[in-house]
Amino acid sequence: MCAGVLLHRFETIDEFDLHGRGREVPIVGVLFAFGALLLAAAPPFTSFMGKSLLESASSEAGYGWLIVLLILVSALMGGAVLRVTGRVFLGWGPSEGPDPSQARAAEERVDKERGPREYTPALMIVVPAVLLILAAGLGLVPGGVPAVERGAARFTDHAAYAQWVLAGSPVAWPHVATSHIEAADAVYALLAVAGAVAAAVLGLFGRPLRAALPGAIRTPARAVVRQVRLVHSGHIGDYIAWWSAGASLLGGVCLLALR
């Protein structure tokens, strides 16, 4: 929705085209940054609670490697949005992409017959702001997380759940020992946030560092990045396809581990 505000106002959502132009809508920049922190699962918000539950369950089940994967994914997602926030709303980093021949992924233009818009309807900002606040605060509701854990435990008791739903019979649900946030959960979250900041800084200011790499490293790395850009153009269909592929791959790995 915040990207939609930029598209409505500036007729593009390409981060290089928008370099520094987001200063006209600073409140949207605040929402972008806040959303980035939520994606990085910064404590103490809802995403942190959910990520902590996943990490605890992974550790107890003997899949500690999943914790590393969750930290890495959180850092990359949050870092990508933080990078865009810095470039679009603060004017940080280069204003031109590293590969001019690459078709800009987000050149989705609105009606070119209309003139530039000098304002943004308040509702376009209020709605994503309310949704972000709700998404951040649901995990802070007293008793909210334990209620989710109890509901999940009931749902995974297939026989009892089917009897309760289909037959309407009373069921003696098992007692569920709710989890508690531990120091390790906070450490994992801080690692993800730090990784997000590092990824954003590298994306904004790392071009000279990448150029200074030895050719034996830079050339194959550039070839790999070019191939990744070819198979992921940034079109919404690519996001859906690769999200589905990643979820399927992770599910397959978990199935192999369970076997």
C-alpha cells in the first residue's frame, strides 16, 4: 500500500527514479521504515513473537538450522525495504542503477494523460498506517500469544479437533504449557535487525566496495546476479512464483528431515 502511494504520487515505483523524491511524503517514509523493522522481526512486536515461537519449536524438534535460515531471511527482507527507504526518502546512495541495460523492474506507469499529482489523499496513508499498527500490536495484547498457542495445539490434535468440529462432541483438550520469551530469542531478533541494517547499508553504499573486489570474485558474482535478475524481473507474478517455489522447497526439506 505504501508503494501504491508512491505510484499514485510519482507515476513510478522504481527506487532509482524516486531517489530523494519521497521527501514530499515523509510520513510514508516512516511507514516504510516501520514496516522494514517488522519484516526483520524487531522486538517486541508481533512478528518477533511469531518468529520466536518458530525458533523455539525448531530448536526443540532438533532443527536448529532453521533458526539460521529465519534470521537470514528476516535480515534480507527488512534490509531490502530499509534500502528503499534510505534511497527514496532520504536520498542516500546512487541515483542510477549499476546495470543501465537492465529493464527497470518497476516501471509500472499510471495514465500518462494526467498531470502530476501535488497531494496524496489522506485515506491512502491512514489505511496502511492502521494496518501496520495492528500488525505490530496484536502480539502485545495480554494473553494473545498464549491463546494462539492453545489454538494451534488444539488444531494439531486431529482426532479431537475433528470430533469437536464435525460431531460437535465435547472434547477434553490437553493442557498446553505456553512459551516465554528468552534471552536467546532477543539475541536472534537483534541479529536479524543488525543484518537488515547491514544489508541496507551495503545496498546503498557498497558499490565502491564491490568494485574493489578482485576480478576472480567480482566477475562470477556479477554473472550470478545478472542471471538472478533475468529470472526475477520484479513483476508481481515473479514474486508469487518464487515465493511458492521457496515455500515448496522448504516444505520438501522439512519432509526429508522428518523421514
